[in-house]
Amino acid sequence: MFIVGLTGGIATGKSTVSRIFKELGCTVVDADQVAREVVRPHQPAWKALVENFGRDILLPNEEIDREKLGRLSLEMTPEGVC
């Protein structure tokens, strides 16, 4: 058995290669999809993010504002958010 990690920039064919792997019978785990699922509103990871970064990271529908969270995470210090 092989475990293959497929990475690449935007529009480099990752989805096409993943589809081909699926057609060949391979199990494909889409890390982007998993990441979206674990931060759905009121899931444990969502709760932890809101607890640590505050409700300001939420969109009106209570989903995580990924762009805002990304900016905040780059501003982190050992003591917390700047």
C-alpha cells in the first residue's frame, strides 16, 4: 500500500489527479473538505476557535471567516492576538 500526498498551487491539476485516483479505485481524502467540516458552526474546533479568537471571526451565518482568521493568526504573539 502507498500513501500519496498531493500538493500544488492553484489551478495545477490537483482536482484532476484526485479524480483519476478515485476512478482507479484509490481512497482519496480531501484535506480542504475535512478542514471545512471540522469548523462547521458549533463543532468542537469551531468552539475552540471562537473561544480563542472571539466572535469577530464569524460571518453572519456563524461560519468562520477564513480570511479574517488568517489575518489574525499571522498577528499572533506568544501572549495571544495583537
